[in-house]
Amino acid sequence: MRRRPGLSARLRLALSYAGFVSLAGALLLAVVWVFLLRYVPDSDMGLLGIAPNRYVLLQAFVPAAAAAMVLLLVFGLVGGWILAGRMLAPLVQITDAARATEKGSLSHRIRMKGRQDEFRALSDAFDSMLERLESHVAEQRRFAANASHELRTPLAISRTLLDVARKDPTRARDDIIERLYVVNRRATDLTEALLLLSRGDRGNLTRESVDLSLIAEEAAETLLPLAEQRRITLDVTGGPAPTSGSAELLSRMVTNLVQNAVVHNLPADGTVTVHTEAHGDTSVLRVENTGRRIPPERVPTLIEPFQRGTERVRTDEHAGVGLGLAIVHSIVRAHDGTLDLAPGRAGGLLITVRLPAAPWPARPHVITSRSMGGLPVLRDGR
């Protein structure tokens, strides 16, 4: 935004300081003059005519008062300029850092020294903002690079298959069509996941009352055939966990967690446990699976886009696109919650989601668990 040039803050402070000093000096001289005149006669009354009168006092006092006022004005300007420069020095540092940031340098930090005051509080807040911004930009760049790579792969495969079909008309078209369908479905799933991730990051949600225990039951019922196919025991336990948020996003969050727990439960014949409960003002969802042990240093990276905890076949129907936990993390943040990941006690991963609790008007109920042979059952607690 273009603005007309004006006086600097330092000059305005210096002028203000000089004006204040000059005004204080003028008031002091005025007080002295008024009180002094009360005791000085209008004419000579003393012996031999040597007593002071107002005329003599005026001739002596006015030049001295004028010189004092000029001295006070100069002192106010110089002193105000120096003091304003010292006071505004931290603001100059913050301005330089802001200009460096404007040019694209997010690694610059002010790190202002000295005791805490308003400028240093602003400096610390600015440093914290730069740190978060640098981390967010780095994450977005890494995400964009990974997303472009992941999207380029199915597009390249599609182009190769189309070239083969064009150059070799005798090749079985059904086989090519089936492969194109699989590749296109993967690209579509990836695009939908990216859109969902972006929606969660924006955080503009239509909130309503949601019970995580009911969502967990529905997710388990939906994914039970997949668990049976992989010989995974799927248990849903716990009680009501009311919260407030988008039912659609929270359902996607729970479904992603349960699906990831089932798909990554290698080798087969493992267990996935989904538990919900409420503690005071917090509703908790825990999803734990068995399987291969994950190195503790790798666990924090699993919420980054396109990170996978275990190796699995890419052609699997539920292989995913590597955005499951990234989407979960985004949805949890949008609902003002926390997401904790830890290695499971018997291998696998333990994921804990904590969301702010909300009043739930429905009657209390208890969820009992049934494993692979049947669906989780919801029983009314009457």
C-alpha cells in the first residue's frame, strides 16, 4: 500500500519531548514571574533610588528567560532524539526482521536480549510466529513435492498403458482397461484424500453433537469384512464419548484409524482394539493393533503425508495413498484436539485421540465387544 511520506516516529517523539520540556519550562518561568512581581513595587521606593522595581526586573529577567527557553528547546530536541532512538531501537530490529521475512527469509530470528517489556514480548511473539510459519511452509513444500510425485506415478502408468494399447492393437483390451481402471481409481482416491486434508486444515466446520462410540461401532461394522479377510480380531469396547464437530470428518477420522490398524496388522491373525471413553471435559478414542514393532524414532513421522508404518503390497484394494494419519491429524487439529502415537505393547501402534467433550442428551449406553465372528453390539443401558 502506497502512503504519502510523513514524519518518522523518532522525530515525532523528539518533538513531543521537546514540546513537553519547553511547556514545563515556560510554566515554571511564568510561576516565578507572577510570584516575583507580587513583591516588587511599581516604582522606586528605596533609599537613593537604588531599590529594584518592575521595570528593572523586566529588563533583567526577560532576556535570561528567553535564553533559558531556547536552551530548554534545544535540550528537549537533542535529548528527545537520543531517547527516542534508544527506545525505538527494538522496533527497528523487528522491522528489519519483517522486511527480511517479506523477501522470503523465514530462518531469520530477532532473539532480542534484555529484560521483558512490551518490545521484547512483541519480539518473542514474532520469533514464535516465524518458527511456526517456517515449519508450516517446509511441511507444505514437502507435501507438495510428495503429492506431485504420487500423482505423477499413476499418470505415467496410464500413459504407458495407452501407448501399449495404441502400438499393439492385438493386446487384450480387457486387461489394459482393468489396469487403467485400477490406476485411475488410485489417482481419484489420492485426489479425494488431498481435498479432504485441505478441508481439515482450513478448520471451517459445521459443528454438531457427535458420539465417538457410535462412530467407532459403525466403522468397525463397515471394516469387519476386511478384518475377517485378513484374520484380524476386531474389538470395540468402552462407553460414550460425546464431542462436538463435523460428523462427516470425525467419521472419516475413525474409519481411517481402524482401516490403518487392520491393513498394517502384519502378519495376519492379529488384533485391533477400538476403545472410547470420557474423562471430565475430554472424550478419548484409542485404536491399538498388533503387528511388527515400529522403531520409536519413526513413530512421530507417521503423521506426515505419504509416510507408511509397514511395508505392504501396493496393489492391495486397501493399500491407501499414504495420507491416512495425515488426514486424521488434520481433522483432530480442526476439532481442537490432540493426537498421540506410541509403539504398541505387543508391537504395532497405539493411537490416542483426545477431543473436547460436549453434553450428550441421549440415554447412557454401554458398548460390549464381539470379535471377528460377529458385529459389535450396542446395548441400551436401561
